Amino acid sequence: MDKQDFLWTEKYRPKTVDECTLPAELKSIFNAFVKEGDVPNLILSGGAGVGKTTIAKALLEQLGRDYIMINGSLEGRNIDTLRTLIKDYASSVSFAGGRKYVILDEADYLN
């Protein structure tokens, strides 16, 4: 059973920028990234549940980019663990070709 089918939140999470519920100005900014085919380094901030992780994943999924999701509250407690995860990921070959991305979720929990 795939994680997408197991977790309700993942099954129904928006898969594209247009499926996300965002203010029109923000949606146009993210759609511009899709149109350009490139995502700059971003810091998304806001309260819990506003869609930071959702838009990051939707943007990369829509572009078909390789990414790793690191949860700062789980894996980020130790800087060596974080370094190892990112270093191992960055040194591997991308299946899609081009840039690879790191989504560092809950970065406020990092030490």
C-alpha cells in the first residue's frame, strides 16, 4: 500500500499550484515559477496549517522535480544527521535530471 493511499491527508493534498487555495497574488508568483520551469531558494513562513508544505510539494510535483522531505522536528535534532541526509541526497544522481530540491519542513525545531 502506497503512502498516498494510506494517509487521507496525502491522498487529497493538492498536486498542482492551481489546486492550492492561495491568494491570487501568491498563486501567480508560484505559477510563474512553473512557467519558468525553475524554483528559486524559498523560505515559506506562516502559521500552522496555512499550506507551506503543500505548496512546496505541489510546485515540485507539478514540475516533476526530485526532492527530499526532511522534517526538522524529527530528523533535525542532530546537525550531523541533517548533514548526512542532505549530503547523501545531493551527491546522488537525479532521476529527472537537473536540480534536486530539499524541503526542510518545521525548520524552527532545528538545533
